[in-house]
Amino acid sequence: SKKKGLSFEEKRARMMEIFFETKDVFQLKDIEKIAPKEKGITSMSVKEILQSLVDDGMVDTDRIGTSNYFWAFPSKALHARKRKLEELECQFAESSQKKEALQKSIEKSKIGREDTAERAALIEELAALRQKKEQLKAEMDKHRECDPDVIEEMRQTNKVAKEAANRWTDNIFSIKSWAKRKFGFEESRIDKSFGIPEDLDYID
């Protein structure tokens, strides 16, 4: 059967072994030689694996002159794991507190909402009253035109509209009169040119 390749995490673990077992400082080219021979990590993936360990703070790196050097010591890795464990424990404790608070809130919200026959009857009555309210509102809207306040509002609106119409009619008559005097136009010609109805008159 075909040999199964190493997973990404397995490669990371094996590369850390190189540093922990030797307790030495390496350049990239050194690790690219050691990793395939001793740990079965392909040379093509060494740089990617190493960079992921640097990004996670598990491997230290520094540039000296024109070369980059890499190292990692077990004591630092232990401290890093302890810090990570403490962070996870803290997050777990916070999550547990939130879960407990939410559970209490849910239990509290259930008080008075138990599925009893009385509650079911009240819910049914509430639904019926809401439906009745909508029916009455629709009925009121239907008869709104008979409302004295609405009628008075319509009267006032009509009055304003009538005054405005008569004011514009008066303006048109004034302009027609001026045009006849100024240019000697016939009234029928003015009406035709400007689309003025022949029977234009004031609204009573």
C-alpha cells in the first residue's frame, strides 16, 4: 500500500523536535537539509512549516548580517503552552458563566408562561380581541367621510382651492386684457395661442 504523507501538524511537531533535540541555532538551508533526512519532511515544505512556527511564536528568528537564524528552546515552548492553556481556561470559564447566566434568564422568562388551560384561554381571547379591533378600525375607516371634522377639513381645502383657481383666472383675464391693448390681438387668437378655454370663468 502507498505510504501516507505527514499532515501539516505532524510536520510542525517533527520540526520542533529538531530544535528541542539539538538545542542549536540554524539557518534555513541547514533545516532544509536536516528535515528531509531525519524527520521525513519534504524540503519543499520546510520554509512554509518553519514560517508557521515563527508566526505562532514557537520558533524565534533574527537576522544577523545577511542571514536569518532560527532557534527554539523547550523552556520557552513550555511557557508558551502554559500561557495558551491559561488563556483557554479563562475563555472556558467566561463561556461557562455566560451559559449559566443565559440558562437562568431562560428559566426566569418561563415563569408565568407555563402551558396551562388558563393561559391558553387568555391567548385565544387576546387573539379574538385583536381581530375585533381590526374589524372596528376597518368599519371606522369606512365611515370616516361622515366625520364632522373630516367634512370641515374638506370644506376648508375646497375653499382654498376655489380662491386659488379664481386668483389664476383673474390673472389670465388681466394678461389677456393687457395683450389686446398692447398688441391689438383678438381675444379668440389669444385663447387659441395659449390653449385658454373660451368658456373660462370664475368659480362660484
